[in-house]
Amino acid sequence: MFDLGIVHTSITRPDPVEIDRLRAFGVATVHEALGRVGLMRPYIRPIYPSAKLCGPAVTVLLQPGDNWMLHVAAEQVQPGDVVVAGCTTESEDGFFGELLASSMRSRGAMGLVIDGGCRDTAELEEMDFPVFSRAINAKGTVKATLGSVNVPVVCANALIHPGDVIVADHDGVVVVPQDRVSAVADAAQKREDSEAQKRREFDEGVLGLDLYGMREPLAAAGLTYLD
């Protein structure tokens, strides 16, 4: 996983139609549909509230305080990709800003997820270039040490392979293995349909105690109501 100085120029991406299906769902729904796995640690946050992402991952392994490989990764981006950057060790330096965003957008990047710092946040919001980062930090970086591009990386405790689909919104970031995109989209749709029915019942005044059949197990557990 930590071979350095490698750029894989050919990666497999899922069917764009299946990615579009997944794009219709929020992170919480996708996480549940995936079997309640795949979430990045919740310290990865959007740099502005409306930021959203869905697309296949171009992965980057960074060295602390060094953003050289983000420039290398820009060349590998295809339209619709999400750049996902992990680091060989914890670092909150400002790896990414407006200029790199302009470079990546010119290649068709949807945005960035980075287990590190980001800066130029006002400009990135004005560009509507979604970034989900570990920190906001004005501290600059150097370009001196090799990492790798399109290798498996760990980002915020989640393992990402090139081509896995990243879904991100204000609730967090979830990683969908590329061979499960279609099945997860199916499961997410079923969950959405079920929740729509429950929402109607809640709107009509039905209580979760009854909708989910909670009364008997609560009584068996010893719950007592007193006047």
C-alpha cells in the first residue's frame, strides 16, 4: 500500500449510469445500504455547508507538509472523478487551495476529499469546488517528496481503492467499493421507498413505539409507566 514514486495511469471506473443512480442518495442512506460500513471518520468535514460529491476516486498518497503529488494526480483526473488524498502520517498543513482547484477543475474533477488541511476556503466556496478536509489551515506546503497516485490509500480510517465511488455531503463521507455500486444503489432505493412510507405514517401521528413494534420488548425489558 505504501510503495512510493508510483503513478498508475489506467484505473477501472464503474458504469457512469450506476454512479448517477447512487448520486440521488445521501451519505446516511448509502452507509445503511452498504451494511452500515464504509464511513470515513467524522472529522472529515465540508469546507462549506452545501458541498456535495459523488464520483469515482483518483487516489493520492501524500507526504506530510508536501502537496507535490496532488499536482501529479491532476494529470490523471477524468471528468467526474473525485480526488481522494491520504497521508503517510497525520498532517493538517494546507495542502490544497484555489490554484490546485482551478487545475483539477480544468480536468473535470468533481472535488476533493483529503485527510489533511485545506486553505483558500472563501475562494473555493465561490468556485463551488467541494472539498472535504481534516482541517482548514493557512500553513503552506512544499514540493519535495514523492508519494504515489492511484494506489490504495487510507483516508480517515477508510480504505479506498482507485475507482471506488465516494459519496459526500454534510453528514460525512462514505466509500462504496466499485464492484458494489449497483447493488448499493438498489438497496438505497428500497430504503428510500421504505422511509417515504414511514414518513407518511409519522406525519399522520403514528408513533415509533407502534410502527416499530417496540411496546412488547420494552415491557419485557421492564419498562414501567406510572401515573
